[in-house]
Amino acid sequence: MSANIPGLATDAVLKESIPVPDNFEEVKGIDYSKPESRNSKAKFLVNSMKTMGFQASSVSKACDIIDEMRSWRGKHISELEDHEKKGEFDDEGYQKTTIFMGFTSNLISSGLRDTLRYLVQHKMVSAIVSTAGEIKV
């Protein structure tokens, strides 16, 4: 397959890696497990994103929608017929919203990796749907 790739393309894209300098500053996402991330500064950040630009505005809008979805409670399990007792229930036995989180693979390297991990780790989403853009043949 590589024999069919023009030399100009391979010279521009296929570069050998260089060692990371000793004085590099690590790029990392927000650590939501730290107490300071749970205060009003985190909410301020999300609210500020509403006017930062298209992608940030969309993330902020998505956060508002997800907050609404996460706070929704349906019927209590005792009110449901056996065939209706599917899905997720909170600790008190009320139906919860099933949230599918979909994203393209490039978000993993965009700085949102830790945010996505936190959402999954703390069971804030029910399922993930993602592309596999970084799979090499």
C-alpha cells in the first residue's frame, strides 16, 4: 500500500518522532476529582463557554441538556409492570434517563479525554458511541 502513496505526501506526513524535551509542560485535562473542580468555578467555565465560539457554545449547550436529562426521574419501579422494568433506576428506585454519549475519535486528543473519562467513571453516561479514526492499517 505504501508504494502507492506519492513521495511528497509521505515526506510531509510520515515524520520520525523526536524525543520529548525535559522541560516540557504536560498537557492535561481538568481533574474533576479535585475539590476545586466542584465549586462555582467549574460552572462559571461551562457558562462562559456559551459565548466563546461555535464548538464551545455547543459544549455548553450540551452540558445544560445533560444536566436536565440527569435530573429527570420517571416512575418508581413499584409502579411499573414487569415488562416495563428495563433501563436504569436511581438509588431510590426511580427511572433514570439513558444517556448515549457520541463523539468523534479526535476528541480523545483534544483535551477532553479526562472529561470523557470522568463522565464514564462516575456513571453520568450509559453508553459511548465513537468513531475509530486513529486505527492504523
